[in-house]
Amino acid sequence: MFGPGGSIGRGGDYFGQKTAMELEKRARELAGELRDVCLRRHGLGNGYVERLVAGYRRTPTAYDRLPAPFVQALDHAQFGTGAAVRADLLRFAIARLIVASLCRLRSDRTLPETVRNEAEQRWYPQLMDELLERPDSAFDHRDDAFLKDLAVAALKALPVGGAWVVEVSGIARQFLISGGVGQFVEASLYLLGRMKHFKWYYQLHAVDRYLDSFSETSRNACYGTVCELLRLNPQMRGLFGGSWYYDPALASISPHLAYLQQVPRRYGAKVFRVGTTPAAIRLATLKSRKRRMLYETRRYTPAHYLLIWPRKQLFGWETASVPRLAAVEEPPRCSSAT
């Protein structure tokens, strides 16, 4: 295990003051030392661990679906001292992926500056600090939060501000039939009129590590970054996400969360009911006494909803909202009078 006082790295303040080039240098040092650890401590050859990580980076899968060879190597190291093997391999993977991603961020013209800043100034310094500070048990490829960290390290998931990341994905067709005949008709018309296709969308995910940044202001900034991504990637068709908090019922139950679906709907997005799931119930009632009480008294049943926002309509939000948001956020100017 690599923790505070170990042979690798310095404290967290080190990263905050450094440039992207210095951050990359540090990532290379960490990756090199962790690769040596995998060899010396666990007998994993350099070529083997490099191939595993390269295979993960190059395989176009969803953030929560790791390539089979990677999963097999990690599953093989689950019991007894194998937990340390798994953890050190995943530590190396994050450091090595960050090295490759920092190089990509300098040259990839399909990624806007806002994504680069999020990665270089917030995500990567924190991930690298945690390589040294977190225990072996925190590095688990079956944990959703860790899988999102791994995906951001590889730029499979792109940090777009606040508590959100996006990944390139397709929309499952389940929503066409999950909400009854009326939704089927509405969804079919929406598909023919605005969506056109199910593929090449950005899928939005919330991340646990930055839930303290979950707000309407940061959500609007997230939409702005997605607009930048769409402009640089004309093949992408829009944005979608699935969650219990896209339920229109929350406008009266939890009005402070209504903006999550009301703002997109005001500018051409649609929400479709997918259905009640154990995950939707658990998440919707986890932190709210009111929602939990309403659920327990059968006055509210949490459900998973799908929000779809095509690119043309998202650009309509940008045209209408960005000048207004900029005016609100602009600090007051000093009067020229003395």
C-alpha cells in the first residue's frame, strides 16, 4: 500500500501550484515507480501492465464496462494478498492514464479549454494525491465511483464542471415502451422530429467526489461546456441522462431540484418515464426525510426518468441563457466618479 509517508510523492499542496507540464512530469514519475512496484512486489512484468492499461484506454466501452482482459487480471487478484496486487495495478493504471491524457489535452482540438482546465486543475491533482493517501480497499474496479475516476483519468469520461462528467454513448430504446401507449406515441414523434438517431450522444453522469458542487449555477456551466463539445464535435447529436431527479413530480415535492428537468424542458428537451427501480427508490430517499416519508406513506413513488436534449435545442438554450448568465455573474464595475 502507498499511503502518507510512503516512498512516492509529496503532499497535496504540491500539485496546486504547478503547471500542466510539471503535473505531467510528476505523473510520469508516479507511473514509473508504481510500474516498478508491480514488478518487484507482485511479479507483474512491465510489458504486461502496460498492455493492460493500453487495452483499457483504447477499447471504446462505457465507463462501467471494463475490457475483459483487464477485468480478468483484476478479478484474479481479489483474495488474500491479492487485494494489494489489484490496488497497486489500479494505482499504476490511473497514473499512466493521466500521463497519456495530459498529452492528449495539449493536442486534441475536439476538447475545449474548459474540459482541459477541469482535468488539469481539479481532477488530476486530486486523483494523483489520492494514489498516495487512500488505502488499498479504495481501489476497487467494482465500485461505481472508482470506475468514474478511472474513466476521467483516461478521458473516456470528460469533466464538464460541477458534479458532472459526460461520456460518448447511445440511448437505449427501452423508453419507447416503458411509459405506456401515450409515451410511445410521444417518444416516436420526438424521435422522428428531433432525435433522428439513438447513437452519438453525450451521456451525463453525476460524480460522488464533487457532490458539494451540485448546484444550479454549476449545472448551467456544465451545459455551456457541453455546447462547446458539441460545437467541436459535429457528429454528436445532443445530451441525455437518466435519474430519479428528472421526475416531473419533484417540482412540487422537492422544488429546489426542479431546475434539473425544468430548464432543459423549457428549451426543447423531453423527459420519458423508464420505470420504478430499487436504485431510484434508494437514491431518492437517501438524503431527504420528506421524500422518504412520502414514499413510506405511499404518496410518492420514485421512478427513473430519461432526459434527452438534442443539440439544436441545446444551442437554443445557450443563445438565450449565456448572455443573461454572464450578466448575472459579472462583478459590479467601479464608478468612474470619485
